[in-house]
Amino acid sequence: MPRDWPKRAFWGDIMVVVYSDLKRNGFELLSKARELADKRGNKVCAVVIGKDAGTQAQEYIQRGADMVIVTGSSMEHFNAEDVSDILEVVVKEERPEIVLIASTKDGKELAPRLASKLDAGCISDANKIYVDGDSILAERVVYSGNGIAVEQFGSFPGIITVPGKAFDPLPIDPGRTGEVVNRDIVLKQQRSSIVDVQKMVSEGVNVEEAEKIVSCGRGFKKSDDLKLIEELARVMNGNTLGCSRPIAADLKWLSEDHWVGLSGHKVKPKLYIACGISGQIQHVAGMRDSGIIVAINKDADAPIFNSADYGIVGDLYQVIPKLIEAIRQKM
Amino acid sequence: MNIVVCAKQVVDVGEIKVNPSTNKPVLEGIPKKISDIDKNAVEEAIRIKEKLGGKITVMTVGPPDAKDKMKELLAMGADEAVLIPRPQGADYHIVSKLLSKGIKKLGDVDLVLCGEASIDMFSGQVGPRIAGFLDWPQLTYSFKVEAEAGKVKACRNMGDRMVVTEASCPAVLTVTKEINEPRLPSLMQILGSARKPIHDWTVSELGMDGETARVLERDLRGVKMERKNIVFKDDLDEAVAQLAERLAKEGLLG
């Protein structure tokens, strides 16, 4: 137990501090924070940083915050070093039991840096968080989806990062009131500097919401051949294409919003058709919650068949045109 | 440029099965390996050394049997290795602090390279935690790195955007799998790695005796994936007809 922290609980009346670089994730965190704080009869504090912080503070209050600390930083782009300095100050003053941070990539590099500055524990990507007596428990998926670890903090504060859509936001309550506190937090001298920011190429696809996904992997010989799965997706009235890591990250035949896997997107469509995907565990981790999984692969020993409900062993260049025709007749 | 690469020995997650009677993942008797993305970190370190000179030290917190796997990294081109024993129940706080103190003890380090996350737990905490402990800049999720004397610049994949960040050394970098293709060592390099030192450092000499974990594992449940595993082969026309029939019955067409 770090010397200067109480064994249990917090000193003030703030139980949870919330920070998210994206407002939408912030609303989801506030909903969980509200639930945890209500169990203890305590308060939720959110931190907002940046130019539009003032209006965001009101929205946060309407979505469950009791207090919002606003700091109008000069930070032009998110910088984990600066944000961890700001949150370090806030947490040391407010002494919350829990800090919730969105598991965006920004949040995932921020939370452990903050944790080390506070000598605190950090649980990454928790999709369940609940009170159990004096403890807060968090559950997360480990071993590429083969296990769920239930973890508990041995000291406070405890930091938890939360993936998007793990919790539903509370509806807006226009009548809700709360306190907005403006704080000037002097930043230390910057340690790294951002010299350029570019939007990633995106085709505006949302695989996480799709009901049917046709996905491609290294079994395709060239990018032009993806027309095959476009056609397959079209005849099934499911226009969403997915892919494994090499297609998006190495070959760049599809943008990263199509990427299904552990470090890509986690999907749960009713139907997932994996074409020419070998089925590495990192890919399966991203789609294992799908309703029905179909695999098409010429290698009968490909691990994808272990993760599939239905499989066809065969050359996808022969199988897919036949499948398109067969489905067209059923539709 | 002196570089420390933090590497972790992990179980091969693709080999994990869930024990049906205990409903827990079976972790004993599973083949072990160096976490994939840590090899990308070693490869990047070698490329930087080839350009700028210096020394590469691989640092691992893990069990004694990790030495065998660390030799692969020495064969790739690292100069020496340090193994720090992993205390029972160690969490990211303890592991990262041991590594940070190890880096301090080593001294004269310009860059620390880590994989973006280990493939078993995939938390991605160790790199940013080391940067925080040492109060060094952190350049995470790097897929392209340019190092020159005393300075480093990285293109970073931050999901919806690409961020180019630069910093003066010392700095911590975490790399993604796309950054490079880790080399396979030659037979000569494998034989030569036997002469490279693997130092054993103790938890005590790093001043970390009695450090308590901040996160405790209460339970680990297995997640079984139950699938029908019906595979059609040989006659493709028949196979496709069967599949279409099944999909229609499942109500997935239409």
C-alpha cells in the first residue's frame, strides 16, 4: 500500500473521476460512474480539457456528473504526457476511489502513464465493473478471448480503462445540476512534441454495428479480387466487408475501419463469413462473439475451421462464385 | 545509441484450451515464446543500431526458463540480456517498476523499446508505465521510427489518426507489428549467441523487496467457444448447396 494513500476509500466525497478524449465514450463512462457512486452515496467528477471544455461540462452534468473540472489547456492535440500531468493533479486533490478512462488509443497510453505517476493499479479494457462489498471488481478478456480475468484493486486510487459501448450512456437530463470548477493547471515543459496529425484513411465503415460481415484474408492474391466478396456481401444484403490484419495493416487493400481482430475492431454480427483467413487467434479474438461463423479456406488444417459453425474446404476463387449463385437463388 | 528492449515470455495463446471440469484456461504445459510484437521491437532496435551504433540490452521480467527464449533475441542481434525474476502475483505496477529500475541501474540508456502490448494479456501498460516512472517522453503505437543522434521521431497509429511525434532522448517507444519484419537469425548467429551474456539481477538489488501488487487477480474463468464445426469438402457444388441451405435455415438469408 503506498504510504500516503488511505487503505480504503477516498478522503473527499468524490468517488469516481472520469476522463475521455471522445465525448461519446465520456457519456458511457459517466453512466457507469453514476452507478458506482450511487452505491456508495458519493459523487462523480469529470475532467474536461481544451477549448470547448465549457459547453462539454454542461453536457457531462446532464449525463450524470456532479462536478466537472474544466481546464482550458493550450494543448492543441491530445498529448498523453500533458493529460497525465493534469489528471495527476486532479486525482491527488480529489482522492477518488476509482478513475475511469476511455480505452481509445489515447486513453490506453494515458492510463498507465498516470498509474505509474500515482503508483496506482490499472486494469485495462474492463467490460464489467461492479461493487462487491468494500471492493471494486473489474472483468476483462485475456488470452485472446480464451479467458476472463476478474481483478480487484489492492490500493486506491484504481484506474480502469473502458472500451467503447461497454456501457450505455444515461439519457440527457436537462434539469440536472452540478458544479463547474475552472482550474488552471500549469503544464510542465513538454517532453515530446507533435509535428503532424493526419486523419487515417477511412471508408466510413462501421463493422462493429454490422449484422452480416464478409471478411477477407491472405487467401486473396490481389486487391482487385476483393470484388468477389463485395459481390457476396451484396447478394446477402449485407454490405459490410471485414478483413484480417495483413489486408488492412500491411497490404492496405482496405482501410483500417474494416480490420477485425484483437488490435482492430471487435465485431458481433449475426453472420460472419471468413474467406481466405487462416484463423490466427488474434483474428478470432475480434469475431468470436459472432452468431454464425462460416469459413472458406483451401487448407483443411487451417485453425479457422475450429472457430467456425460451417466450413468449406476449397479454393475461394471457385467457392465464392458458386456461393454467390446459390445464395442468389435462395434470396 | 544505447537501447533497452523490454521483452516478455508468454504462453502461445493459440494453444490454450479450457479445462471443461474446472472451466479454467489450462496454462501449464503450453509452449512458450517471446511475445510476437516484442520481436518487432528487437528488430527495430537492431536497425537503429546498424545506423547509429551503440549497444542493445534485452530486459525481461520472468521465470528462469525465459533465458532459452531470450537467446533467440541475442541471436537476432541484441548484445546482452538481463533477466529479473518475476515476484509471485506481480502486476503491471511491479513489473514496470522493476524494468524502470533496471533501466536506471544499467545507466546511459537513450531509448527504451517495447511492443505495443503482449499477445497474452494485451494491456499495453508496460511502455507508458516505464515512461511515467522515468518521466521520459513516450511515443506509443509507432509504425515508423527515425532515430538520429539524441533524437527520435515516430509515425504513430492512433486509430482514427496518424500522429507524428518527436522527442529528445532518452525516450520510450512502443511499436506495432507493422513496423518491420523481424529477422530470422542465421545458424552462425544462433551459435554466436551462446557467448553473449544473460545477467541475473535480483528484485532486492533493484530495491523492490516487499513491493505489493496494486491489482490482484480474484478469478480466471475459461471462455469456451462452442461451434458446430460442420465442414463440407470434396464436391464444391454440393458443399456450396449445403452451406446455402443451412444459412437459409438459420434465417440468415433474406
